[in-house]
Amino acid sequence: MYNKKISIKLFAISAVAMLAFVRDIAAEEKIRFITMGAREGLVNQGVSAMVQDKAGFIWLGTQGGVQRWDGKSFVLYENEPFNPNSIPHNQVQSMYLDNDGETLWIGTYGGLAKIESRTGKISSWSHEDKNPDSLSNDIVVSIGQDSLGRLWV
């Protein structure tokens, strides 16, 4: 009986200590959720992809282009007809952050784009009928990278 009382007291003390520890951790990490929409500057509420780069920027792929959010405002990257330094299409289907944490690959309905997050420089690729080394299709729905660093589209 004596051992049972000690065990119950030790359990109660441990439980109280654990609850205090969990409460302290929860108090340190205040998680805050916000809703983003047109009023906050989101170009389109149809978000199909999202990544966070190593600088902390959040990149959103939407039906109206790519937007970079810094926690306060958006920067829009959109297709500009006849400008090869813009994304190939505003309908973004997929995004992939390269292993360097800075290179963002974007799959669109008009091909593949790459944005260098530090400079904002954009390069793009699309299907070319007479070039067997080009994309097989302009609709890029998935992007990945293998262990050798090769990009798969």
C-alpha cells in the first residue's frame, strides 16, 4: 500500500511538471493564422502550389501568376506577352524549390519557368516541335529532382 501511494504521488508530480513544460513551450511559440484574399493583394484565390525559400519568402502559384509574399505585401510575377523574361503562362500548376533553397521552378500551362529568388531573374522553356530535347508538352503538372541533381518535369 505504501509503494502504491508513492507511485501515485510520483505520477502526479511528473504529470504536473510535464504540463508546465508543455505550457511553457506553447507560450514561446505563438502560432498565428491569417486569411489572404484579393483585399490583401492576392491576385487570384485559386492557389495550386506554395513553397517557402531559404530567405523566408512564401511563393504562391495561382491561376493569375506567381506571387512572392514577404509577410506584409505581395510581388506579382506574371506572363507578359512577347517578353521572354516573364513566366510563360499565368496558370501555375506546380512549383519546386531547388536544393539550393533559392531557385524556384514553376510548372505552367505554357511551359517551365525558373525564378532566381535573390535576383528575380526569370528563364523559361517550352515545347518545340522540331527539337526532341525540348519539353514534351507545355502543360507542366509536376516537378522533382533526383539524387544526382537532375530536374524531372
